[in-house]
Amino acid sequence: MDDIDRNIINTLQHGFPVCDRPYLQVATELGLTEQELLDRLQALLDDGTLSRFGPLYHAELMGGALTLAAVKVPEHRFDEVTEIINAFPEVAHNYARNHELNMWFVIATETPEQLQQTIDAIEQHTGLLVFNMPKINEYFVGLKLEA
């Protein structure tokens, strides 16, 4: 990662313009062409420096619900359970963890009622207990890369 990539990451953490050509606007602010910005973002995604690039929504303010959940999956069922859980459209992302609770995932639903329904359905389909760990407080941790 070079200084330009660091500057792109630092800049994009503070918002993304809502306009007809948002990438062009950001590129201009950074002294790049629109295509250079797009190419660099794609390269950062392709090499794994960035795991995703997209908006973050505050589900609760939009009338929905969000939680972190975990399950204890027997090692021999890990791939099977991953496939089952990832098939739920409410599951935003899923991570393997080196812990007794070895699979963690985020559930986001359109309504608070759907959250428990989704947890119940995952338990029914996997036969495993889902540990629901709802957010109590929200913190924003900014990342500032030194150039």
C-alpha cells in the first residue's frame, strides 16, 4: 500500500458524496482520475487489503434490528453449518473464530420481530443453540493510516 492508497482509505472513511458522479468527485479531491480511483479500490479489494467497500447502515434507526450471534459448531459439521447459516438473507457476514463459540455472524433484519424469528430458524435448521449478543453501546473506531 502506498501513500495514495492510504489517502484514499483515510478520505473515504469520512463519508462518500451523494451525487451523479461520486467517484469522480472523490477522485478530484484526491488529485486522481476517476478511473485511477476505481482501479485502486479494486486492487485493494482484490489483494485483501479491504474486505469490502460499501455503505454502513444503522439498522435500528431505519426500524430494523441488528445483532452479533455465535454458535458452537462441531468441527466435522463446520462447512455444512456455514452453508446453512449463509443461506439466510438476514446474515450479513460470517466468521470462523478460534474459540469455543467458533462461528460468529451478524444478523440484520427489517423489523425487530424478524430478528428472533431468524435466530429460531437458524437453530431449527442447524440443531445448534444460537447465542444472541445484541449491541448495548455503539462505538466508532476510526482508522487513520499514516502517509
